[in-house]
Amino acid sequence: MERLLPDDDATSALGAELAATLAPGDLVILEGDLGAGKTALARAIIRTLANDPALDVPSPTFALVQPYDTPKGPVLHADLYRLVDPREVDELGLLDNPNAIVLVEWAERSPEIVAAASVVITLAIPPGGMGRLVSVTRR
Ligand SMILES: Nc1ncnc2c1ncn2[C@@H]1O[C@H](COP(=O)(O)OP(=O)(O)OP(=O)(O)O)[C@@H](O)[C@H]1O
Ligand SMILES: [Mg+2]
């Protein structure tokens, strides 16, 4: 699936839509440059999974991984941008719970995570800078 998301509301709406397609055990990687909208989309997905439109979903850039308890089970939101060594990823436990829904930004830092992905989301800023282009592929 490919789509143009004209504004922030469209990103939120897609997040809600995608959340409904996710099941425990899904590992979603979000690709795209700095500012492409990975956290914005993950936030919308997590708020829908948590059934809480006002839930605080900070960027996990510094914590590396942020856990959430939701009615759909545990959700982990990770950002591997600051990962120095791919081996560090094991300590984050992203693959430890087969019933978790895991969302990962900058998964390129860990070939192991990329290989384990069940859903690949790619976000890009189109030429001209209006909105975002998104593609979603289920493996
Ligand atoms: N469809 C859209 N059209 C225009 N702007 C958008 C759209 N969706 C999100 N944005 C904006 O794009 C920015 C995305 O920031 P965000 O932190 O989500 O990027 P990121 O990909 O997570 O970056 P990083 O690699 O630093 O983690 C936000 O300012 C958000 O408001
Ligand atoms: Mg981010």
C-alpha cells in the first residue's frame, strides 16, 4: 500500500488504521530520514492500541525503548538511532516476548531486527516538502 499523507491528521488516521491490522507478535519497522514522521506514526498506532487518544508517547531516542501496556497486550516502541553496536540490541529485549507488538525506528542499525520484521513502513518527504509519502508492506 502506498499513499500520500497531506498533513498530521492524515498520519494520525493512518496510524489508527494500521493499529487495527496489528496482532501480538508483529514487529513493525519504520524507515525514513530524520523528521520523516516515524515517531508521529508510531504515536498514532500506540494511542489506538492503548485506546487512549491523549496518551503521552515520547520519542524513544534517548530511552531507546519505551514499553506500554495496552488492551492488545504489551507494546514496545524503540528507536535504535543511538545504538553504537548492533549487539547492544539484545539488551533491549525487543525479540524476547512473542506476544508483544514491537515498533522500531532506525532498525537499520540492527540487521537482526530488520530480518525479524513482519511489517515494513517507509516514510518520505516528497519533493516540495508537502505532506509525507508512505508505503506499508506486510512480509
Ligand atoms: N503527513 C504529514 N505531513 C506533514 N508533516 C507531517 C506529517 N506527518 C507528520 N508530520 C510532521 O513531521 C514531523 C515528524 O517528526 P517525527 O519526530 O515523527 O520524525 P521521525 O521520523 O521520528 O524523526 P527521527 O528520525 O528524528 O526519529 C513532525 O513535525 C510532524 O508534525
Ligand atoms: Mg523518531
